[in-house]
Amino acid sequence: MYLKITHMNYREEHDSMGMIRVPAEKYWGAQTQRAIENFRIGTEKMPFEVIYALVMVKKASAKANFELEQITAPKFQLIAEVCDEILAGMLDAHFPLLVWQTGSGTQTNMNVNEVIANRANALAIERGIEVSIHPNDDVNRSQSTNDTFPTAMRIATYSVVSDSLIPALDNLVAELLRKAQEFHDIVKTGRTHLMDATPLTLGQEISAWASQVDHGLLSLRNARVHLLELPLGGTAVGSGLNAPDGYDCTVVDILEEMTGVPFVPAANKFEAMASHDALVDVHGAIKRVAVSLMKIANDIRLLGSGPRCGIGELIFPANEPGSSIMPGKVNPTQAEALAMVCAQIMGNDTAVTIAGANGHLQLNANMPVIIRNLIHSATLMTEAANSFAEKTVKGLKASHEQISKHLNNSLMLVTALNTHIGYEKAAEISKLAYEQHLTLKQAALKLKYLSAEDFDRIVDPNKMTGL
């Protein structure tokens, strides 16, 4: 590969397929340019989480190759310096590729290799250092796209899940638990099949939501453990061809030191490269939380419906006007946004599932769509959970008047009588009260099944909550 400036706006680069023109001010090379021209599909760029993870792999690999006497100190130092520039966000404009490319991620791997090499060579020329960095022979030394891209996928996923998503969900659980404690003593009617049921407290109702998210968090924490196994050192198919002895352990140790994450070499590199079950598992855990969050969002929307013509037991924070035509309307906008995010994540999970199942022999050629959807889902859920906690849960209020009205109107309080007068007589009281628009107490007295004193002693909503 060599560079030749042919015009003030372009330069010529050569690779194994011949010459191609590249924008003169860009550090990418021939293979990146071919990808730009050959894959004009969609608008979704490769997530920078993946780019940066790949750059960490390149920096760690350069150090490992230097320690194992595969490259010289000047080459290692230049590669490491450029990697630090990229990780600082200084060269973002040089990574233009879209997600929709070859299924191995080769174009993105080469984009990273070329930018590092060309920037390093520019630094060498500026400083008068007589060294030339090659994107394949030096930056990609001891590697293949087939082990570096899966490694970057795992690093990126572990980072976004651990540093962003889990803290966001922990915060949401904490806000739900605070609200459950605040509403601990508010007795209200329960609802099953969307019909009146026996009482519980509003705090108990909200505690169920917190428990749902908390169980999902446990699943997510357990799923991410498999991500710690890195296939780096497996090269093309998992056998380690062209990697020096000890490279896999050395480079993974360096990555652990760089990130503070306890990464280990994959026990079976063939599995870690031919399949991406670890990523499917993590996205499945994210989808599980999405299922919970949609249920919670829908519950809050139902309980806050009204305010006068619905259930109206919860009062939403008024974050913005709810209607362009109806003055004073307040809508559950945050719950609606959260529900849409959950729907998108469920769709992403379908794509990840299909992509994960469509590996063939020693390679899964669906890696870009897997990691794009995973990063997309984790980012969406992080931001939606933070927004929902801050803009809805924290400001939720209970409508004591509506809650008391519904509770006192509920025919299902009759359930407390089952063990005293039997199911059949209790049902008769409920039916009479419904048909003649009586209270339960009035119906019980009319049927002469209980005294007023016994009814008041037995049918106590506070005692029915189990507190």
C-alpha cells in the first residue's frame, strides 16, 4: 500500500484490487473507500462503542506484539498514540462506515486498521521517524477480523450494559421502592381481568413493579458474565494460526488492565467465534426487562386514566400540554415513550435472535446487525428508564379521593365473608348488592346473614391487604 496525492482533494491508494481515489484529508484507506462505494445501504453507522472497542483491541494487540517481539518499539508507540487519539474522540470523522456491510465486520476492522496506520505514518513523517506502519502487517498483526470483531462486540456490550444500563435500571428500582414506601398505607381495590378484586395497598402494587425490574436486573447481570470470555487470539477460525505462542493470554491480560474488567481468554475460541450466544443471551435479558417495563408503563397509564372519567387513582406530573386542541389535558407521555421503546427492543430482539441462529460452520456472518441492535436496545432502555424514573415515577401522586371511592364501592370486599358464611351466601350478598344498588353491608343485613357489628368486624379492607 502506498499514498500518492493526485489532486488537492484526493489521493490515490492501492490495495490488492488496484488503485482507488480517497479524500485527501481522510486517514482511511482503499478498503474503507471501497466499502463506502459498495455499501450504500441505510443510514445507520457502525456504533462508536464498537469502533472504540476495536481501537482498544488494536492498542492491546500492539503492546502484546511488542512484548512478544513481533513489532518494534517505535511501531508500538505510534500505534498506541494514535489509538489514544481515537479514544479521546479526536478522529471520529474518519469512521464513516454503515452497519450494513459484510457480516463479519471486515470493512469496519479494516477502517480502524487503515486510520491507525495512516495517522501513525503521518506522525512518523512529521517527527522524522524512519518507520512505516502497515494496516494489515502491523496494526492487524496476530489478528483476524473473525476474532477482533467478536471481541470488540463483547467489550462494547459489557461496557454499555455495566456502565449505563444497569445503573439506570438500579435507579428506576430505587425510585419505585421509594414510591412504594410513600404509598405503603394507602388501601385500594385490586383488579384482575381488569375487573374489581380484593384490596391491596398502592405500595404493594408498586412494589410488584420494582420486583419485576429487580428480577430482570438479576438476569442481565448473570447474562453479561459470558461476555468476559474473549476470542482474541483465535485468528481466522479459532485455531490461532499466525498468532505467536502466548498471544491470547498476553493480549487479554492487557485488555483487563486497560479496562478494569476481568476479561479472560475464551475457553473455546471456536465457540466464541462461530456463535454469539452470549450476545443473544444478553439481549434476551434486555428484552425481558422491556417486557416488564411495558407492563409497568401500561399499569400506570390505566391507573392514571381520567382524571374524572377513568380510574384516576394516580396523578401524573404535568410535564407538558397533552393536546393541541383540548386545553388543560395532561397525558401519560413518559409512559407512552417507554412503551414504544419496549416495542422497539422486542423487535430488535427478533432480529438478534434470527441473526444469532444464522451462523454457519466457523463463522456467524451477521455480527454488525447483532451488535447494532444490542447497542441500540441498551442505549434506548438506559435513556427511557432514566427519563421515566425522573419525569414520572418521582412525581407520581395518589388521588386519595378516587382510591377511597373505588374501594368503598367494590363488591369484591365480600370475599372476606367466605370463611365465615361460605362462598354461596357471600355470592348472594354480592349479587343482591349489585342488582339493587345496595352497599354490601345493606345487602348482608337484608338477607339476615350477618349483624351490622359482625359485618364491620369481618369486612375490614385494611385487614384484607395482609399487612
